Amino acid sequence: MATWFISRHQGAIDWAKQQGIAVDHWVTHLDAGKIQSGDIVIGTLPVHLAAEICQKGARFFFLELN
């Protein structure tokens, strides 16, 4: 099981680090083929990619920052 943080925005990355979120993979673009059942994916993704992640048995959390 791994936690993935998907963002190309430094402000979002800084925020996640300040929150103490344990992240295994910091990436700017998602390769859905690397996601496995039980993984956690955090980021802002198109709906079809979020659905693909969930179909694999992983959890997706949409990141929205004001």
C-alpha cells in the first residue's frame, strides 16, 4: 500500500508537507498503471482517472485549496 500525491503546484505540495501527510510518491502526472489496490491517491484529477483508480481498489481524495 502506498500514498501518492499528484500535483505540479508547489503551494499544494508545501501544504501537504505542512499537514504531515505521509506520502510515498510525489508526482506531477499520474501513471494509473502504477496504482495498486489499497493505494491512496491525493490530487486533482479528471473524473475518468479518479474512476479508474477506484476500480483498481485504491482510494482517491480530491485536493481542493482556496
